[in-house]
Amino acid sequence: ASWFGHVEPAAKDPILGVTEAFLADPSPDKVNVGVGAYRDDNGKPVVLECVREAERRIAGHLNMEYLPMGGSINMIAESLKLAYGEDSEFIKDKKIAAVQALSGTGACRLFADFQKRFLPDSQIYIPIPTWSNHHNIWRDACVPQRTFRYYHPETRGLDFASLMDDIKNAPNGSFFLLHACAHNPTGVDPSEEQWREISHQFKVKNHFPFFDMAYQGFASGDPEKDAKAIRIFLEDGHLIGCAQSYAKNMGLYGQRVGCLSILCEDELQAVAVKSQLQQIARPMYSNPPVHGALIVSTILGDPELKSLWLREVKGMADRIIGMRKALRDNLEKLGSPLSWEHVTNQIGMFCYSGMTPEQVDRLTNEFHIYMTRNGRISMAGVTTGNVGYLANAIHEVTK
Ligand code: PLP
């Protein structure tokens, strides 16, 4: 008997499939602006100096015991300070239930499973567009999905009026997924004033905000500034959920280190919620991996290493901001009649170029430039060496 004869190959992941195609292309001109991982100006992966130093300090001292079910206590404490603020009253009052998670993805998934288990009738409102994996995560957790409008294709900016309408029209007490900063894939974030209005409307509607914060520090170069949206909601007295990831801002992609936190009404509730999050993690992976968590807590727990990290995050953000400018300048110099202002207005790792799937196909087939078909350019893959080539190819397929 064939046990698995009915198993069809799964659809390719729209993001990870791009890298496969890139690797298979023998052209010396090829450029990968598909993947969401930082590269230096030579197109090489980067390990931060603060991470190397933390590794040196850890080397030889790490025992290989299991972490507690909820993960590293120190890593969690440092993560909460980053998200909620160094002197947060919520931390002092122990109102936050928090566990170490398998990076940002794992934090989102743990929350989605928690939502399904304890609020079985709830739904999740997800922005259009969003990181494609958000849909998979809440689908596999069996939480029904609704969408809300976010991006305006004509202005290549925020569709604030529609966003506010959709918040108002959602049933009271709905769950919303919000990107805390550097929205993926659009690079479009609400302004501070707009966040205040969103927070106000959430209060009116008694909605619950779940912040996915995969890029803290990557948007502006300053993790404090990038936490602004969360801080506004906290000031307004919301209870929130938050997924943090150290993949991008510490370059710890493959270490899978992150944190899920849920701000509760009081300490008692936080203890209960944390115990239930651990209960969900236990049959899936028992407890999270130790090495990445130790790197994070070593860096954030040491003032000298932390300030080195802050300089290095800023360095990465600044290089990306510089490449946005270079890409736009090049397109304008080539005489493109289109507006490329959005390239420099958008922030974070991605530029939502506005190119059509057909134009992206031409970039790939004629110019060996690889990116997702939604026109998303990973600015982290743009370098001094390829920005001219990229601009020229974009000009060719959009004119
Ligand atoms: N959330 C968003 C919006 C992302 O863009 C990403 C990564 O691309 C993640 C979460 C999760 O990344 P990781 O699981 O590597 O931390």
C-alpha cells in the first residue's frame, strides 16, 4: 500500500522560492533583492561585532542544560525593556506575561494558538498587504481571518481613511495585527499623529492590538523611536500583545530568538497567561534553544555591548537609507518620467516599488534580478556596486 501516494508537492513559499531561483541562475550579473536579510555593501551576510564579542564571552562557559519552559529569564527581561521602555511601570508591576519564542514567527504562532484556545470565537484582522506568512500562521492556528485596508497603490503610501473606516467597522473587541514599525512588505508606517488616532479609535472600539515587531531599530536606526507606536498604545491604557524578533536587528536570523509578551490587567492574570503559553509550547518543542538567547542577554545586559549594538543597528539602517537615496537618484538621472519619491519615503528593509508581476518577471528573465512578484525590493540586497544596474533595469521595464 502507498501511504503517501496522495501527497502532492506543497506550493512554493513566495519568498523562499526566490532565493532558490537566484541560486540556480549562473549569470555573473545576478542580483537577489528578494530575501529579507541584511547584506553589507559587498552583498555579504553580516555578523555584528557585538554578537562576535558576546560569543567570545560565552565560549567555554555555556552549559547545555535545558532552559526553563518559558525560556531565558534574562533575555525576556531585556526584551521587555526594549519594547515597553526601560522604566516601564508594567514591568515593575509584573503585569506582562512573557516567554521566549522561536523568533518572530514562533512568537506570532504562539499568540495565535493562545488566541484560539482562550478566545475561540475571536478573529484576527490582518492588514492588506502583509508579510505572507501571517496568513499561514493564523490559518494553521485555526483562527478565522479578516482583513483591513492599509496601503494605497496610487500614492504608494498609507490609506489612512480606509484603515480608520475598517477599524471603526470591525465588531467591537476585535483582534488586530499591527506591524509596530517598518511594515513588511510596503515600508509604509503611520505617522506618530496617525498612530495616536488609531490608538484612540481602538479604545473607542475596545479592540485588542497585537504588535508584530520584527524590525525594531531597523526603521529609524533607533530602537526607542521604533517602539513609538507601542508606547502610544501603552500611554492610552491598552492591553497589548507583542512579538519581538532578534533576526534582523541583531542579525541572529538562524538562531531563532524572540519573545512573546502579553500585557495583562494585573500580576495574577500575567502569571496565569504565562503558564498557559508554556503549556502550549510544551507539546510542540518543550523549551526554546539556549544559545541565541544567551547572546541577546549578554549584549543587552552589558552597557558597553549594548551601546556597540545600538551603533551597529544604526549603521545597518543608515546603509539602507543611503541605498534608497541612491536608487531614487539613479532612476531620476536615467530620466524616468515616473515618480520614485516613495523609494525614499518608505522605511525599513523593503521598498514596495509598485512594479507589476509582469515587470518583475521581465527583471528576472532579462536582467537576472530576483524579487517577489509583488514588486517588493529588499533594500538590504542593494549595494553601491549593483544600484546602477538595478536602476537601469527597473527603468527599462517600467518605461
Ligand atoms: N514578522 C514580520 C513582519 C517579518 O517580516 C518577519 C520576517 O521576515 C517576521 C515576523 C519573522 O521573522 P523571524 O521568524 O525570522 O523572526
